[in-house]
Amino acid sequence: MSEDYSVAHIPREGARGLWSAPRRKALDRALRTILPILVISGLVYLWDWTVKANEIPPYILPSPGLVLKTLVDERALLLPSLATTLAVTLAALALAVIGGVFLAVVLTQSRVIEYSIFPIAVVVQVTPIVAVFPLINIYIDNHLAKILLCAWIIAFFPILSNTTLGLMSADRNLRDLYRLYGASRWQTLRHLLLPAALPYFLGGLRISGGLALVGAVVAEFVAGTSGFGSGLATRIIEAGYQLKIPRLFAALALISATGVAIYVILSIVSNRILGRWHESAMEGRR
């Protein structure tokens, strides 16, 4: 007697799993939003409780409410500094994208070029920026150019390495097929290699977005600049010297919020671009 493989024979858990896929996606989206909010809210509450329970003075550890009040009261000073830091970050990220993608394409076109140039890029990446900055300070006079170059150096390598890996990960059989049909290098690059490298590039872009912000802040710390038109790192240094700890925490909060916003925006852009054609952007894949 042959078995009847009908819907009735599907185990109850399997049938429920088939029908609950939209619910699982909705639950996954809700948890992705609610859980971070709950964790952050709990940490802020613990911070506030610790300050009040131990009667910690504001010049040692301000409460979250005082930090928020400082952020509002001193917005005329902090927001222009945020704009300066953000401008350097976005400019460094844009230059890293242009330079990283271009160099990755060049490296993958010739093994001789790859073996010659890629080790230099690795050396530049692993060298601490605080060790390189004295040389940059000697050779470059413009203050903004110094900070921009430091932020670019830090943000450049993830895009270069990820894009290079993506360009080299295209299916070898498809490469042979393109070669068999007489496709030019440009046609192979445009229709095969670049689409294959897109998920890798977007992954590197998310990493470089945060690193560009870190590079801009670290470079300004090392530069030790001052003045109204300086970035948030200058506000932190000034607040530390003047023991205005609430302002220091407010500047730190702005930097953290900016980094989170950059990552979220780049993640949304990545998911929109990849859409449904790539596994990494498909919801409910786990």
C-alpha cells in the first residue's frame, strides 16, 4: 500500500510553521526594535539609580537627566561641533568609497598589481593613526585636511578589502562562460563581478561608516585643536579640562547617537539595495 503524502500527513508543528511565517517575520521585526530599547532603558535606569543612591556629585558622574538638560541648554555650542564632526565623517567616507572601490577594481585586474599594492594598504591600515599623525602634521598645513586624511585612512581599508574579496568571489564557472562568449573585461566587470561584490561592499560600507566617525574624533583629539568651529572631540577636551562633566557626557552622547544613526542608515540602504535577491537581506532567514 502506497502512503498518501497529503497535507493531513504533515506534522502539526510543520503545518503551523508553514502558516506562521508572516507572524515570525513580524515578531522578528518587533524584537529587533523592542529588545535594544528595553536594554538601553534598563542601563539608563541603572545609571540614574546609581547616581541617586550613592549621591554621586555631578562633577564625577552626572545623572542622565542632567546630561539631557546640558544637551538642550548648550545646544548652541554642541550642535555646530556635531555638524563639523559629521561633515568630516561623511567626506572621509565618500573618499574611502571612491578610492576603495577604484583600487579594488584595479587590484583584481592584475595579480602583479595586487601583489605589489595590497601589502602597502595593509601596512597603512595596521599602523596606529596616532603614530602617523606627527608626519601628517608636518607635511600638511590645513587643519581640516589633516583630520580628513586621518579619518580616510581608518575608513579606507574595510571597503578595499571587502570589495576586493567580493570581486574575487564571483563564480568561476560564470567567469569561464563569459570568457567563452567573448565578453570583454568591462562587460565581465559590469555584469558579473560588480554584482557579485555588492553584498561584500555594503558590508564594508557599514563598517567604514563607524570607523570614519572614530577617525574624525581620534584625529581631532590628536590634533588638539580649539575654537568655536571645532568638532565634538574639542568639546570633550575642553569639558575635561574645565571639569564640566555633564557637557563631556553630552558630547559623548552625541557621538554615540551619530554612530548609531550612521550604522542604521547604511543598514537600511544595504537592505534596500540587496532587496530579495540576496540571502543576507531576506527577512526570516534564520
